[in-house]
Amino acid sequence: KESIDIIKAKELINIEELSAQLAAIKANFTAVVAAIAALEERLPLCESLGIVEKVRGELKTFASKLYQ
């Protein structure tokens, strides 16, 4: 008999939208990594805030696409 966790995992794998959602996450994750690397530099506060706002906007767009 399969455990509940295995059954749930199989159900998740069979969700049609899952691969598209994971691809979208991967595509947007690289932008977050690049933003973090940029924020680790000694940038003026104005530039750092611009980076944060840009990523925030991109993630809002991404989140709305993810749940369509």
C-alpha cells in the first residue's frame, strides 16, 4: 500500500499546468539571482532601490501569470 505522501506526489506530478509553472519559476528565478548579485555591490541607495522596484514589478507580473 502506498503512503499518503507518495499518493500526493503522484497527484502533483500529474497536474498538467505544473511543468509550465515550473518553467516560469525557473525563467524568473534567474532575474532574482542577478538582482541579488547587483545588490551585493556597493551601489548608491537610489540604484539599489531601483533594482528592488524592478524585481518587485517583475515578480508581480510573474505571480499574476502563474495563477491564470
